[in-house]
Amino acid sequence: MTLSVALGPRLQTVASYVPKGSRLGDIGTDHAYLPIFLMESQQITQAVAVDVHAGPYQSALSAVKGRGLEGDIDVRLGDGLMPLKAGEANVLTLAGMGGRTMLDIFAARPDMLKDVSDLIVQPQGAEGTLRLELLEAGWRLKAEQLVEEEERIYVVMAFAKETGQSMAELLEREAVWGERLHPLFEKEASSSDADFPGLVHKLVWDFGPLILEEGQPLLLKLFDEYNGRLMRQKTQMEKSKSPEVIAKIREVSVKMALVEGLRKWLFQLD
């Protein structure tokens, strides 16, 4: 079948993690380009494309009908997983919404997740929270990939029930990063009571344990963006003379130093 849509880097990465032969539930489908692409490339056998907003729902209907795929892709209007029937999809994709919104969607239909083997998610915010809560719920992290589109960096994560890294395995990786960064912390934190294990935990899960382990090239840009936000936060706080705020400033300074430590360790930069 000829491909009628071309996906951008973000959705192309999501598509690359969808197992062949899947029955797909695409939540927040927008124009339904992802399920259309996957159906035309014969990667999936059927799909339900869901959107909560009337405009995208109508766009998805038109896109699917215009390609004669009504028998393969069922477009539904509704909130999250609510329009799906239990067992109807064994793979879910969610892209372009906040990580906490995704967790709310999963929590609202636990029955749907019983028959789901794979989750492919592309959150916009709360990435660390999403990673941790899915792992705590028993999912395993198969892969995560940074991708750049229109000068913005996104992360795509693939979770599965049977394959990938467990929470216990990934916490071991976190401990290794703690060992690597501790000498730098002792050097930078002489005047700070910053919680070193807490800072390492946040950094590892914000950036992604597999992304850090692989040293993905886009990390360099992500580190710059992260420390830029911290610098702006620090500059704003420096207007205050409150002891509590001064302590927070020292903690932010330590966090910035640890991010620089990650950069140097991963990319051997001076």
C-alpha cells in the first residue's frame, strides 16, 4: 500500500516502537496520521483513533474516510480510554499531552490496561513522574529516545509488560550515577545541605536512565536547556534575602554543577 502521509520526527519515532501486528489504540489522535501511517505500512492490523475534541475528531474522520480506511481504523470521540472496549487494543500510543494527563487517563480505565502489552508515550512535561509511576505499576522500560522537531526536544518512551528494564534494575543504574557524581558533589556542596541522593534521583529520572546510559547526542542541548531554566530560577531567587531562599539558591547551584558533571562524564568535555 502506498503511504499517503509523512510523519514528522516525533511521530515517526513513536511509530518505530509499535510492534508489528498490533491492535492499536491511539489516544489524542488529532488527524489520525499515526494510525493511518501504521496501517498503510502494514505495521498494525486494526486501530481505534480517539480524540476528546470535536475539531480533531472530525479531521480524523475525514482523513480516514478520504483514504478508504474506515474498515481498519475506527475513529471515536471521547475522553482518554473511555471510548475503548476492554481487549480491543493490545498497544496504546499517547503523544503530545502532559505526563500527568497520561497517568490520569490510565488510572481512569485500569481494566483496559489488562490486555495491553505495550505503551508508547511521548509526554510534554512530567517525564520523570511518568517514568516512575509506570515502573512502580509494574511496567518495564524497553527504550527511550530523544528526538528534535522544530527546534524542540521531545522524548519518546516505550514500555512493555514482559520485556525491558524493571524498576529495580533502573534503580541500580541510578546508584551508579550517584557514585560517579559524588566526588563532584563533595567539591561543590561544601556550603550546602543539599540532599545529594534526592538530587541524583531527580536528574536521572528527569533526563531518563536509558538516555543517560546511552549518552544520546541531544542530551548536550537538553543539558543546556535544563541549566538555562535553573539559571533563570536562580537569578529570580537572588532578589530575596530570605534564609530559606538563600538555601534554595545553593541547592540550585549544586544541581547545575551536577548537570555539568553529567555532561563531562558522558561526553568527555573539559
